[in-house]
Amino acid sequence: MEETTPVENGIVDASSKIETIKNLIFGENIKAYDSEFETLKKDLETKREELKSYIEEVHQELNALVDNLSTDLNIRLTALEDKFNDRADELDEVKVDRSLLGDLLVKMGENIRK
């Protein structure tokens, strides 16, 4: 059996007495505060989960919009390229007019920039 020194007993006894007095004075208030803190923790966790879900939804919507924009841009560029090729073929048939070719290239550059 282990023996304790009086100092150790005194510290344990004083600590125990302080805890008992604290519980007598603040016991009900501490329980109420603990309950309120637990409720707040649960509310915060719920809000956190809702926010994570909302962020995920927005992320998916943004990805869909970017994909749609990319598809639309590719379609427009393909159409522009086809139109340019058609015009270039027309020029080959008629004659190469540098002014007309320059205008076509400028228009194509402006359309790409938009």
C-alpha cells in the first residue's frame, strides 16, 4: 500500500473542497451554460454542413457553366474557321485580293477577341 504525504493529502483535500464549493455556488449556472454551449455547437455544425453543401452545389453549377461556355466557344470558333476557309476558297477561285484577305483576318481576330 502506498503512503501519501500530508502535503499531497492537503492538496487533494483543498482541491476537492474548492470543487465542491464551486459546484454549490455555480452548479446550476454551469449546467445551463454547458447546455447552451452544446446547443450552439450543434447549430454551428449544422450551419457548417449546410454551407459545405451550398458551396458544393455552386461549384458544380460553375463547372457546368464553364463546360457550356467552352462548348459554345468551340462551336463558334469552328463555324468561324469554316467561314474563313470558305472565303479563302472563294478567293482562290477569283484572285487573291490582299485588301479583302486583310479585312477577313481582322474580322476573325475581332470575333475571337469577343
